[in-house]
Amino acid sequence: MSKQPTIVVTGTAGFIGSVMVQFLNENGFANLLLVDDFGVEAKRKNWEQKTYTKVIERQAFLEQLLSDEYEIDFIVHLGARTDTTEFNYAIHEELNVEYSKSIWNYATQKQIPLIYASSAATYGAGENGYEDRHDVLDQLAPLNPYGVSKNEFDKWALAQKEGPAAWTGLKFFNVYGPNEGHKARMASVIFHAFNQIKETGVVKLFKSHRPDFKDGEQLRDFIYVKDVVKVIGWMMHEMFAKKWSKEKNGLYNLGTGKARSFYDLAANTFKAQGLTPNIEFIDMPIDIRDKYQYFTEANMNKLREAGYNAPFSSLEEGVKDYVANYLVKNQWY
């Protein structure tokens, strides 16, 4: 491709989207159309220092797509309503299903590649495992409307007879890292632990309300956001180079493949600052207690078989980089 491609990234005022833009900038891509709701002041530092062609409000973008105002070469659709405590399904349906259908239909019509964000929340309590197979989607039972909306779009995408030139839906597991501070309650445990340590010297973790898990031993597949964008960057390269065969299109888990405990997460947040862990346990809020995942671990065989062979950061490595280079210094990526 002789001219620099025009790449759309949605969700760019948010966490993963803003890190994606920085990753693209660092790899020489500047002809970027950033799409999101840019009116949130707390998110400004996520995107305003990046290099891009234009910022476009989320709703205006769909209208401009219909008018063929842009010649777009690639879409990375990371924008979504991600609040797992928002139980009004209509909100998730509008942003995570209907909006995504519009993006998909445009990418299909223009035959350009599309990578979009799905979620490990689609797996529910994990009773059907964590394999990114297409034949299990109807059996999955997400624990909240957010997870339902992501699963509904995945099912819709796979049911389409026509699709983008190349496409993947990435099931993000527990992503953490810089640029997530605006997420408040939905930010990672590391972000909250760091702030608790700064304010009180103590980190409070949820007690277990199941006899088969000790307090703090609830397990999640935590993945550093820098690893997430590296995978997306690799897929983009494969798709631009026409190396991505149609057989590879579909859903992919994006975790590390190794579950770790919340205790380990909190302890490493202390250690990254040279502090001795000081952890207490509190009751889990009632509103999430029956919708809480006690174990998640991505089966990563499919991504490896597709050709991605770079290692993922260990929990120790990721937490150390995040805490020492971003949280302590109050820096954005």
C-alpha cells in the first residue's frame, strides 16, 4: 500500500482505544480517524496528545459513513458501553449491537478489514469453558446485559452470509494498564489498589462467597493492555499484507492463558512500589454477588495456531510497568 492507509479507531477517548492509537502512532500510522463521545473531560488526556487526522463524534460518524465522505482502509472498532453494572439492556443493545452492525455493514459493503472488541463476559460463569469456538455461542449464559450484548453481536456476525474482506472479534479478558483512570468503578483492581495504598496503606479485596474459593483467591486471566494492542497490530499487518485467509476470520480469545489470583494482583501492586503487602477482605456488594466470575482463563490455542507467537507479559511484569511508569508518575500512554 503506497499511500498511508486511513484507519478508523472507535472508542479512542477510552482505555484500550487510546492505547491503540498510541501504538499506531509509534508504528508510523498518523492518518487516523478517531471516533468516540469526546465530551467527557476526564478522558481528554487519553487522546488529545495523539497524532491523528480528525476526531469525529460517535453518532456523526455513522451519518458520515453513509455519505461516503471518507476512503477508509481499515476499521478497529473498540468503542462500546462496557459498564457491567448497567442493567438496562437497551443501552447495551444500541451501542454494542446496533452500532456494531452499522460498522460491520459498511466494512462489508466496502470490503475493508474489520477488527472489533468482543468480551470474555460472553462466557458467563464459565460453565461451558473458555474456548473461542463458534459452535458454543448459543449455549453461553453471560451474567450481565453487557455480556449478553457482546454475545448477541458475535452470533449475528457469524450468521452473516457476507462479511468484511477480513475480520476478527476479540474476546478481551481482564485488561489493565494506563489510560483507564476515567473508568471509576470499572477500572482494574490494580488502579484501585494503587489509590487505596496511596490513601490508606491498605488494599481491600472482596471476600469469597463460595466455599470452593478462599478470600482473595478468585482467579482471572489478567492481560496487560500493551499486549492487547500488539495482537491487534499483528492482525492488522497480516490483513494489510493479504496473509489473513478467510478461514482465519472469526472470534479469538485475548488473554494470557494463565489465571492469577486477585491476591497476587494486589500484592504485586505493593511490590512494584517497594512496599510490603497489607491486604484486608470486605464483603462483595450485593448487586454483583450473584453475577461475579470466580474463574476465567483464556484458551489461547486458536490465536497461536493463527500464527501469533509473541509472549505475553507476566502479571509481575505488567503490574510493575503500569505502576512504576504510569501510576506513580501520573502519566498517560
